[in-house]
Amino acid sequence: MKQRLGIAFAILDNPDFIILDEPINGLDPIGISELRDTFKKLNEEKNITILISSHILSELYLVANRFGIIEKGKLIKEMTKEELDTECSKCVVIKTKDIKQASVILEQELKTTNYKIIDDTEIRLYDYLENSSKVNKTLIKNDIEIISLYETGITLEEYFKTVIKEEK
């Protein structure tokens, strides 16, 4: 209730910009939903920019149209919702001990550069989603030992951890 009351008072001053830190903490599901609707309405109808700092990524996704990832007080990545959706899109996860050679095979044999190396054992391939068995066969045919190969989407939490890991 204090959260909503504080926001209501702030709105009376007709601000251009509101900064909120963990605004849904302590709210029940109905309160969270009402607050989310209020944020959207303020942005769309009154053109108020709202900066929300929160660790609840799934909730931010429901209300935000732009995202920033901050690590130790430094903005390390900023993107639109569309860009975030692309980053978290479906992919084929390839786990292997030979990332370097596997990436060469992807480029030479499967004619794709639409992949991302995540760490020492993982590649995320954004092509061949309907034909991951071809990827598997091609890698094995070229003597790449496959630890695992599966299709998945990346959650917001996984993406956040990946971005933070890349920064370090």
C-alpha cells in the first residue's frame, strides 16, 4: 500500500521521469498486477518514463520496453525488448570439448555463422532449429565428440548470467 501511495503522490506532481527500486516487494499478486497496469498506463497515456530497478526479471519483462543490465554500478548492456527477445530466442545447444573445431565445422560444412560461443563447452546455434539431427550428424562425421545436443530457449535469468559472465 505504501508503494502505491508513494507513486500516487509522485504522479500528482506531473513528473516526466520516475525512479523506483523493487516496487513490487511485499505486494500480493493482485497488487503486483495493479501496479504493472499503472506503470503501463502512466507511460502510454501520460508519457512518463519509469526506471525500475529490480531483481525480478520475469516481472520486469512484463512491463518494460527497454532493459539495462548493471554490474557493480556500471551499465554493461542496454537493449530494447525486441533485442532481448532475439537474444533469448530458441536455439540448438551444442556441448562439446572441442568448441574451436566445432565452430569451424558449423561455418564450413553447415554454412552458418549464426551461433554464439557461451563458454569452453557450449555453443548456441540459432539456425537448424528444425533439423538439429543434421547438425549432430555433421559434427560426428567430422570427429567432434558431442557431450549433448538439444533445443532450448534461453530464460531471462540465463541471459543475465551470460552477460554478467562475459563482462568479467
